[in-house]
Amino acid sequence: MSRYWSDIVQKLVPYVPGEQPALAHPLKLNTNENPYPPSPRVAQAIAGELGEAGETLRRYPDPLARRLRETVAAHHGLKPEQVFAGNGSDEVLAHVFQALLKHDKPLRFPDITYSFYPTYARLYDVRYEAVPLADDFSIEVDNYLGDAGCVLFPNPNAPTGRALPLADIERIVAANPSSAVVVDEAYVDFGAQSAISLIDRYPNLLVVHTASKARSLAGMRVGFAFGHASLVEALNRVKDSFNSYPLDRLAQVAAQAAYEDDAYFRATCERVIASRERMTQALSSLGFEVVPSAANFIFARHPVHDAATLAARLKDREIFVRHFKQPRIDRHLRITVGTDGECDALVEAMRELTTTP
Ligand code: PMP
């Protein structure tokens, strides 16, 4: 605390990202990164953009990331004016809070969800109501009907991994015609149905995506929002009042190359999904209760062993998973799906920690 800090900074409770350990070879299953590298076309595109001497870096990038947005729009059957691009979906979400979610009626989002949402709400002074998930961690659609203000949720939800079917999402979008409904689809490619197909019918729907997960580009910071052109315009107004060049040149060509390599993307997602099912089986056979996941992570609890202690013992072995000290979920661990080899190492460590007396 310092007297030089503005009022709002004194009161902020910043988001705490998962640890990025400074170890040579940690088994990092704590921030839902992809275990596979991006498409080989990505490195080629970056090298092409850099050229021999990095000549292009002298110039600012395209502030509207037009080629990238055209590629991604075509990939999803949208028009470029329905696509907003930002510096990671965290930045996109920040703009969404400021541009679309601040109204008299409180914003509604689940009590157990991406923990950045309450942080953004405080930063931008957005009133919100945390709506309890059901006991099985599913989102109860009936709690989001009634045109009672903006709605935001991830699908699949994080950190639970549970997905809502498209018909349920449509019910929520259709029932709130006077407010924006935002679906954060950071993990959608690992097993949920995207709401992008609803965009042409619902001008209040915004869908947020990231290149960090299924396209293995967390290090590049590229995210998107898809929706009616007027929602995208609202985001551009905020962007151009904040940072007009959010995506650097390398990020733009890298993400474009990743979206152009659809076969690689699909194959990677299939491998992650297969490993998730395998790890779910293995942990279940050790007695863990695993929430059904449509994401690249699982959410699991052991009926006997304390989650925080398990996480600490794993960390002693340089294995990193995520534990949230939060009501309702402090007995759970969120474990990112790695390669089969990485998942096997995690399961082996769990076997030792839960079966040796
Ligand atoms: N939404 C959800 C639900 C997430 O879990 C994450 C990753 N922490 C993000 C958005 C942000 O991802 P990124 O900024 O890397 O696009």
C-alpha cells in the first residue's frame, strides 16, 4: 500500500495466475497449456515475418489484424466485422467487461468459474451476482432466464470442466434479449459445442475464443470475440481508447498460420481428448472422483486425502497442479491433461501418495 496509489488500486484484489516454475523440467499440469507444440507452420510464418534482419519489426503492426481476422472469420463461417482480436482472451474479456457488461442490473456469472471474472468486475466497477452451481457443478439454466441483466460463463466451465449443451445456451441467450450474453469458449475444442452457430440469430450473443489452448499459442497471447458487428464495434471503441496495436506482427502471423492448419489442430485436440479419458480412468481407479470433463483438464477430488496436501507433495516432486482455496472446491484439484507420458507420471505419483500409509 502506498499513498501514491490511486483509490481503485488500493482496493484491487488481483488475479493470481498459476505458477510458472523456474525449473529445468517441471511436470507442469497447472495452467491448462497444450502439451504439444503449435503447428509447424507457425514457426515458418514467424521466420517469414522476421526475415533476415527483422526488417518488418521497425513498422507498427496492422492495428486491426485484418488478415488474421479474415482467416479466423472464414474458419468459423463469419464475416470479418463479426470478429474482434486482442492480446489473449484475458484482454478481450477485460474489454468485454468495460464495453458490454457494465449496466444497472448486476452481471450474473457462476459462483465457481474463471476467477478472473470477479477481478475484472472490481477493476471496472461492474456489479455482479455469483449464481451458485448445482451440487454436481452443472450450470442451472433456470437461474439465468428472465431478462434480468448480462450473463457470462465459460463453456466448458473452468475449473470444473463441465459443458452445457448448445440448446441450453440458446435458452439463456434467447431469454435475455435486452442484455449481452457472453460465452467464454476457451476450452470448447476439447469436447463442447460452440455457440458461434447462434451468432447470426442473436445480436446479444458474444463468444470469446483463445489461441492459447487448442492451438498451443499461450506464449503468443492471441484471443478473439465473435458476435454481431455492433458488439464488435463496442470492443473496438475500447481497444482504440486503450492500445490500438494489441497484437504484434509475430502474433498475427503465428495465429493465422495456426488457424490455417486445421488438420493439425484437429489431430492435437483428439490426442488431448484421448489422454484425458485415459487419465480419468486411471485416477478413478485410484479412488478419485472425477467431474466429467469436456476440457483439456480434469477436476478431481480424493475422498480421503486433502487436496492442498496432495498438491504440496506433488510439488515436492516438481509436479504442478492447481488447487483453489475457495469454498465448495477446496477439496478438488484441477489437473491439466498432458501427453500420455506426463499423465502416467502424474498418476504414478498420485498412486504413491494415496496408497502408501
Ligand atoms: N477464459 C478461461 C475460462 C480461461 O481458463 C483462460 C485461461 N486462464 C482464459 C479465458 C484466458 O486465456 P488467454 O488469455 O490465454 O487467452
